[in-house]
Amino acid sequence: MLAERARLRQARDFAGADAIRDRLRDGGWEVVDSREGSRLHEVEPPPPPRAVTMLTLVHGWPADAERWLDGVLTHTAAHDFEALLADNSGDPDVGARLAARRGDRVRVLTVAPPEGWADAANRGLEAATGHTVVLFDPGVELFGDVAGPLLEALDRQGVVVAGAFGVRAEGRVGHFHANDGPVVDAVEGYVLAFRRAAALDAGGFDRKFRFYRLADFELCFKLRDRLGGDAVVVPGLPVERHEHRLWDALDEEERERRSRRNYYRLLDLWGKREDLITR
């Protein structure tokens, strides 16, 4: 095929030559052109499209991510899925441990250098191949099928976000309390499902949220506003929340500082939108 591509390039049939290059790339080979000629460099072929991407962001603590992954692999086999771990740790040891878990259904995206939470989440969202994305905190453990009920919820008319844990604002945007729904103002990012294309069209997570807190709520408001739909809690999802490492790793003063910054960003964007409060 290289010889045929060279012949087409010499004949100035660049469209034909590009078609061969694309076929090679789909087969896992990149064409590298030089003065001495063309050679092939093996690359990872593009992942196939999936119905759902089970996504988590890893900032360290690989045992948590592996526990999450084990649950995904055990309980999502009935679906056309991929598990995508976005490694935002900057730790080569963490990266090597995650890389060892790569497989037909498991991909690892290395974010290098590490970025703020929202930027890293958007990298994962862009890399995902699922029509639907379910974002998890890596501290969540799965004990049964989570994808199925979430996909069913998103298939219902008017539902744009679904998850395990929801909140409603009381009196004003920003004064949030846990709520069992089913219709809520926002869904917590422990388990957060949405259509990938809709999230990308909306710009993804607001990159000013370098810390995770309230970035999930901001995306929920954004999707509800753009699509005119609801956020819902799916009751009885078989999950358990373990330690939330990004929270536990900070002292109280630093938690408050980062949380306050995100809180005021959320108010700047949505604080006056009382129409988004579920009555």
C-alpha cells in the first residue's frame, strides 16, 4: 500500500493517496513521510464508537480507580460500553498501574501536564466514544448494572441529566440540599449521566472550575437551560460512595477557599435563574 500511495502522490492524485493513508491509520499504522521515502509507524487505532462511556478522572489513589473499574467490567458487560480512565495525576507510577489495565473495553487517557478538574474532565469527554457518558468519582463502587437504568432514564422524554444523587435549591440558587427527586435541580458528579454531543455542544464543563466542587451542578444547569429538560435521580442504583479523596486530601481552610471560588462562579452564571429551581 505504501508503494501505491507513493505512485498516487507522484501522479498528484492526493485524494487517492490520502484515502490510503486513512485506511492505514484505521488499521493502526501512521505514514511518516521524509526525503528518503515513506515508512510506517505503529499507532493505536482509533477506538470504535460505543453506546456508553463509563468515565472517571484519576488524580492519584489508583486502588480506588481499580475498584471502580472492576465494578464497571463486572456489571456493564450487557451493554456496548467502554471504560475510560482520564489520568490527571501526573504520577508515572499511577500511569503505569492504569496502563496495565488497558484492554478491548478499557482505555486510559493521560492528561499531561495535569490540568484543572474541568479541563481534565473535558479532555475525557472529548476522548469518549460513547453516545452517552456516565461520569463517576473514582471513589464510587458498583455492585450491579448502573448503565442500564441511566440509559433508560435518558431515553425518557425531556430528561437531559440523570444520576444517583440529586439536589434542589431552597429559596435561591446556591442554597442546595440533597433531594431524592425524582426531578431535581442538579445531579452530583458521583454518578452523572448525559448525552455526550449535548455536553460538547454546550462547551462541556466550565474550565474556571479548577476544583471539582459545583462543576457538576453548573453543567446540569447548562444542559437544562439549553435543552429545556429535566435532571432526574434514578432511585436504587447499586453504588456505594467511599472516601472522596480530593476533599479529604485538603485541610479545612483550603477546602473553603477553593469551594468559595467555585460557589461565586456558579452564582455569577446562574444565581439569578430562579426558573431553574424545581418547585
